[in-house]
Amino acid sequence: LWVGRSSSSSSGGGSSGGMVTTTQSRTPSSTINGNTTTNNNLSTATIHTILTTYTLLKQSALLLPPLLLTRRALNSTRNAIVDYFRGRIFRQTFTRMERAYLRYYEFPAAIRAVARLASQIGILLCLSVAVRCWMFMIL
């Protein structure tokens, strides 16, 4: 509220001590408990801008965890589907290669290992019999 003095010409034109009147200012104001507050349009716009920015940042921060979880779930699902289809193709190819590998490399290697083991056991048995015979002949 703006309190000002105005001269009154209707009361006889006295120049000393005019009438005290109240005039409305151009900015809205309110009086609470004797304190006058003025609402300036620029300050209201600034506060509104700050509150809007804060609200947008807060809502974005609240949406971030669900967005990350959804993205991770969709990527995991996509990877599982892609791995399944690729795995089928690779599995079939690998099975063919594994059969060939078993046929040409693993089975002969296993047969060689069994033959080596059997020959070592046979040689040791023959040597033990030979040593016993030699010991009986000398003693």
C-alpha cells in the first residue's frame, strides 16, 4: 500500500495539511498482521520458473530408476533371444565339429592311452616274473 498526500481543492483550497488518502499501487499487495507484502510480477515469474525447474528435475530423478531397470530387462530379454537363436546355429555347427574331432582325434588318443597303460602293466608283470626267476636261480 502506498500512502501519499494529496491536496484537496474542494475544501476551500487550504495549502497547509492536505487530506491523507490511500491510492492503489500498480503491483498487487497483501497485508497480514500489519505487515505489507508486495507481489512483484518479475519475482513471481522467477519463483515460478525455479519451482518448475525443481519439479522437472525431481520428476526426472524419480523416473530414472524405473527407466534403467526397464532398459536392463529389455536388453536382457533381447540378448537371451539372440543367444538362443545364435546358439542353435553354433550348437549344430559345434556338434558336427565335435563329432569330427572325437572321431579323428579323441578316440585314437584314448586308444593310444589305453594301449600305453596296458603295455606298461604287461612290461612290469613280465619284469617282475623275470626278476623272481633270476632270484630263484641264483639262490
